[in-house]
Amino acid sequence: MSQQVQTPVQQGEVRAAQRRWRDDAPVAVAAGGVAAAGWLVATQVAGIALRLDSGGPSREVGLASVVVTAVVVAVVGAALMRVLERHTERAWAVWVAVAGSVLVVSLTGPLGAATLGAGVCLALLHLTVGAVVIGGLWRSRRRGVA
């Protein structure tokens, strides 16, 4: 009887197929929680109005907006990782490059803040959520969550 040896891509397909959405849910919850905490500290503790003032009428950045955006980013990031795991043996390296690029581009958003304080707080929110998503998905893959 001969044993069939799996290539790294086939092994990645098996790992990706075994992984469930519930394995990535804690990352999405943590991203939403960190976003909410950052928003609360900025608006309620520091008293900074998180307003965007670029191109049209001024718009307030609300709690629901930061939480939903953080959760969506985490879910989309996890979905991209799953696709990459099925199609390349360098899934993590590709994913980190994409995630880092998205994070850098997202930092252009706070440039439209109405005040310097709002811009700094929004940039910190972006960086914090990015760190949670990247670090959380790295940790779940490193532990071999399946």
C-alpha cells in the first residue's frame, strides 16, 4: 500500500476546509470591541468630536459606524485568507501584504478630519483595528485552529 504525499497547497486546502467561521469570529468581535472602546475613549473621555469635513457636508463618525466597519474588515480579511489558503502555499505572506496595503490606504481617511485631534484619534482607531485583525488572524493560524 502506498501513501499519498500531499503538497503544501493540498495541505493548505485541507486546513482551510477544516476551518470554520466560528474560528475567526473572536477576531471580528475583538476588532469591533477595540473600535468601540477607542471611540468611547475619544468621544466620551477625551471629548473629541470625531467629524469628517472633506468634500461635502461635515459628517460625524458614530459608534455604529466604527463597530460595523471593524467587524466587516475582520470578516473580509478572514475570507480572503481562506481563499488564499486554498490557492497558494504562501497565503500568509500574500495576505499580510494585502492587509498592510489596505491599512496604509485606510489612513488617508483620517486626513479629512475636521480637527487635528479627530484626525489623530481616527488614525489610531485604524491602526488599532488593523493590529487586532492582523494579529488575531495570525494567532488563530499559528495555533492551528481548525
